[in-house]
Amino acid sequence: QVQLVESGGGLVQAGGSLRLSCAASGTIFGIDVVGWYRQAPGKQRELVARFTRLGSTNYADSVKGRFTISRDNAKNTVYLQMNSLKPEDTAVYYCNLDRGYADYWGQGTQVTVSS
């Protein structure tokens, strides 16, 4: 069992920055893949950024160059640094851990970008 707790969301003006954090507890394996997803009002949930099983990163085209995913393995924490935020980034952001046979999700944290 894995628990994910997110923090760092809030209200920010366009062009501003936020850093989201996701702390994982429970048993974490090397095969686990972590990433960030978001769901905007009236939209489907979409991948924002993730680590691959080989340690590379994938980003949605809409955030590439603005967002950076990182992790601190000693703290079992994954981060999403969001720069140059746009109103269209407004969404609930979810931390995800993919074990292959199971998916774990955080509670979601609201990010609102005002214009």
C-alpha cells in the first residue's frame, strides 16, 4: 500500500511560479514510476510530467520548457516546478505512482492561475 500526499497548490498570477510536492509513504520499489497529472474543469485528466522506468522524463507538449519534474529519493518525494504559469494551467494536479499492477493517487491539489 502506498499513500501520496500533495502540497504546494494555490493561487498565482499568470507568469508566476509554484512548486508542487508529493510525499510518498509505504513501500516504494525501484520499478515504481512517478508522475504528475492534472484535470482542468470540463477536461479529461492528462499527463503533465513523469519519470520513465529508465530514469528519463516525459512532459506534455503544453508544459515542456516551463515545468520540471524532480525527485528526492531520500525523502520519497517528487516535485513539480511550474514556471511561466498560464491561465490554461489551472487544474487540479494529482501525483501518481504506477507500480504496473496498481496505480496510486494523491488527493489532488488545486492550482489556479489568474490572468
